[in-house]
Amino acid sequence: MGHGAGERTEFTPITGGSVHGPRLNGTVLPGGGDWSDTRGQVCQLEARYLIRADDGAVIDIVNRGYYHEGGAGPDQHDGALRVTASGIYFRTAPVFRTDAPAHRWLAETVFVGLAREDGGAIVIRCFSVD
């Protein structure tokens, strides 16, 4: 599907994954999806999916962002972990929704995600903005 010359819209199903962090661990449930609109060299993304936390709580996520190549930035690291690749701008802004009291903090916090492709999967490292 396109909107004009050089523009296209695509859908990528989200089939699963995992979440690991100091305050949240769980599984990305299959059935979500990622819509991407590419205009020129810039891809605008909007993904919606669910996480089942290890305690059984379900968390809804809407994750919007941008991807484009050609940036001048270097690899970025969090300790020994590379969280972004040189020359790639891939940033997201996830918004979480849940009624689970143990995870309510997710729905009350602003996050920024640094994303990267890793072995055919998309890996997003999320940071809270305090």
C-alpha cells in the first residue's frame, strides 16, 4: 500500500519475544503487529503488542518511533551491551497500559527506546525518563 511516489505502508506481525529487566520480566505474546510508513529514507513505526509478565499480569504496549540510515552517530553502549549501531537512527517511545498494581508504574512513566536489529529480531532497550 502506498500513498504516493516512493511511499509505502507495510505490516509486520509480532510473533513473540521476551522482556528482561530489573523491574519487569515476561513474554511478548503473539498476535501484535508493527505498521511502518516509509517516505523517502525515513520509516515511521507504530507497533502494538501485549506482554505477559512473569507474575501473569498482561501489559498493553503502543510503541511509536522512527528508523533511518545515514546518521553520523557512533555505536552506543550501555556497559558492554551495544544498544545502537553506528549510522542508524532507530528510536521509539513506548507507552504502557495495565491495571496490574505491581506494574502500574509503567503506565505512569515516560520511556525512550533505543532499538537495533540483532540476528533477525528487533531488540529495544527502554529507559525511563525521570
